Amino acid sequence: MIVSGFYGFHGFCTILVLLSVLSSISILCWSHSSVSYYFREPRPESGVGPGPSHPTDLLTFPLAWNHLSFPSNPPQKLLKIALFVKKWPDRRHAGGLERHALTLHLALAKRGHELHIFTTSSSASNFSFPKYPYGNLLFHLSKPTGGGYLDQALVWEQFRAQNSTERPFDVIHTESVSLMHTRSRNISNLAVSWHGIAYESIHSDIIQELLRAPDEHPANRLTERSLKVVEEIKFFQNYAHHVATSDHVGDILKRIYMIPDDRVHVILNGVDEHVFKPDRQKGQDFRSNFGIPPSKSLILGMAGRLVKDKGHPLMFEALKQLFVENSTFRETVAVLVAGDGPWGARYKDLGPNLIILGPLQQGQLARFYNAIDIFMNPTLRAQGLDHTLLEAVLSGKPLMATKLASITGSVIMGKEVGYTFSPTVDSLKKCLYEVWEDGRGVLEQKGLVARERGINVFTATKMAAAYERLFLCISNGKKNQEYCKY
């Protein structure tokens, strides 16, 4: 019985793995076939999709809404929006979810919408809650639970108090499960943004298992993750509308999680295009400030959390081998590393080629991107759409990243914008050599192509306009035809 049970579950895991691989392939085929249909020349000047004589239902639009063009002026109808987010970002240590919440909702506040943000207070003695020059941006703080999450009973009472005023909320937005599914059930004017789901993580678990050292005990990740997928499939149905932050996740939510097409909407992450933009002089100044000599003909860059699951042990080993094997590579390459984590100290062991910058604030980070020739992201986490990739793209830099479906399906969709590698030391070394041999001239051309696409897709303005239109469409729990047609 035990053996039978093991092989039965082993087969179940095998099927999930095959589905994961197939979903990666299918999303690419689906994306290209859909793009060819919707982006036929001549492209409508007002955006992609059917022309004005044949409007489409936005709720069933199969591509990312970022591809569409919405009015730049604020709408006549201004919304009262409730946002649930576990943590409001610290300026220096903000994760992707928090940065998304900040960028999106500040943009919506600037457009005149009334924002009520339900989030946790911080117990850190050195933390001061940020102040913003918007009277329509209101925070409702509560003490977090022991695990650092929103106290659901407390925030729900705060929400109900605000919702029972003369003007109830037009729409409710939750970043991931900040508002639990037990509370979201039967709320038709609610949208949840997913920045990582369990099914995506199966790919990450496989990678981690393949990279496991022989003396390490095998983990039960795949078993636990498979059960988590089943659990998510069940409770995701309690959220009325789902926003996928990558094309790949949109496909998974529809096919694997079996959520109806008109409840799944792809809106890719966006970053502030006024901050992240090309500036050659600032890049040169940044290099000078950190003493990078002109003899370094290739400047590689990495940013983010310097931890194991972001792929830094893999990058460490690849660079270490290259520096030993090829003296010319060692003499001509410099690597700038922005961020914090245990691997920052370990990178210093590779010598003066590695310049560890520590965590950077937004303005410094923008100068960092302008100082490098290519941005590298060796992440092993197949979840969400990393903001650092988008920041580098808007700064006019090509990319080099792990072959994960969210990245290859939404960002590095071809060699013209960058390079991808499998999560092995050999594949990473081969990719680094290719970048080095292509040189700065080729990289600059790839960066121009990357920015041209990025400015049309990955800006905060495009993201906020898409969310605003979705919120207008589903506001008050009604399908507002005026805003649901394009």
C-alpha cells in the first residue's frame, strides 16, 4: 500500500511537471499567434485590437492590457478604491509586491481617485511612515499578526467602517492574499493581483532539487507544492477578478486553475519611466565615483536580494571559474552588484572585479543602470515579473536572465533584446562568454530595441491606465459597458 501510494503520487508530480513544461511552450505559441492576430498591420493608431467599428469586450481581451492605449486625461468618473496590502514599502527594502503597490496606487492618486490603503504598521524603531502630498491617499494602519500578516478581523472592521459611509467603495483591490479568500467571497467588484502562485514555483522546486549538493538531504518541496496548487485552485475561485502580472501566469490561471476567461486579465508590471531612463552622463559619473577604469570594456550589473533563491550561488561559481580560466575576461570585465544579502560578502572573495554597492535608493539605482552595459538576473524563482528587469529595459539596457516562463513569455522574447540561460553553471558561463564576445556595440543596439518595446509596455503610466480601466469596468459590481468596451 505504501509503495503503491508513493508511485501514485510520484506519477501525479510527474504529470504536474509535464504540465509545467507544456504550459511554458503553449504560452509562447499562444502569445505569438495572438499577437499576430491582434497586431496585424496596419495597426490602429488608438491601440491594438479591433477598430472602433468592431469594439471588443476588454474582460475577454487575451493579451496584456499594457498593449492598449487608454485616454491620458483622468476619467469623468473618479473612484473610491480600497487597497489591501500586507506591508507598505520601506524606501530601501521594498519587495516586488510592495513596489508594485506603491507605484500603481500613487499613480492612481495623482489621477484624482480616492485611495484607502489598509496595511500594517511597523514596530521597527527606525521606521517612519512616509508622507505624500495627496489628500486623497488615506492610510488605515493596524498591528500585524505574529506572522507579519494583516489581522483579517481588524482590517475588515476598518473596511466596513469606511464602506458604510455616504459613499461606499467602488472597487476593492488586494495585492495577493492580503485580503483572505474567506473575506473576498461574493464581492463582485474585487480584483486580486498575483505576484507569484504555487504552480509557477514547481519549476523553481525542480531547479533547486537539481542543484542540491550530494550531501544535502532531499527536500519535500514537490510534494508540498503539489498540494498547495490543489489548495489554490480551490480558493482562487473566491476572488471575482484576477490580474496576472505576466502572460505566463494569465495562461496558468485560465487553463490549470480553471478560472473563466472573463475573470482573468493580464496587466504587466510597470516602473516609473520618469526615473528609469537613459542618461549617459550619469552613467559615466557613477563609474568614475566607484573607480572603474576605462580598461574595463564590459560592465555587468546585478541588483536585488543577494540570496540563494535569486541564483547568486550559481552566478558566483560561474564568475569564479571564468576569472580562473580566462585572464583576458578577468582583466576586461567588471561586475557591479547592488542590493543586500549574504552573497554580497561572498562576492567580495572574487576580487576587485566585483564592486559591491549595497542597497541603493531609487535615484541611485537609476544611475546604476546607466553605468552598466547589460543587466543580469540569475533568479531561480519562477514567480511574478521582476521589477529590476523592467527598470533596466527602460534605462536602455539589454538583459541576461534565467530561462523562466514569465521572463521569456513577457520580457526577453527574442535575441534582439537580450540573452537567456538554463540554471546551470555551464549554461551561464556560455552565456557570459557570448555577451563578452558580442561586446559593448552589440549590447547598445540590443538596449535600444529593449527600450523601444519597454516604453510601450512596461511604464508605470501604461500599467496604471490599464488598472484604472479595469477598476472602472468592474466598479460597483456592475459591468459598465462604457468602460468595458475598447
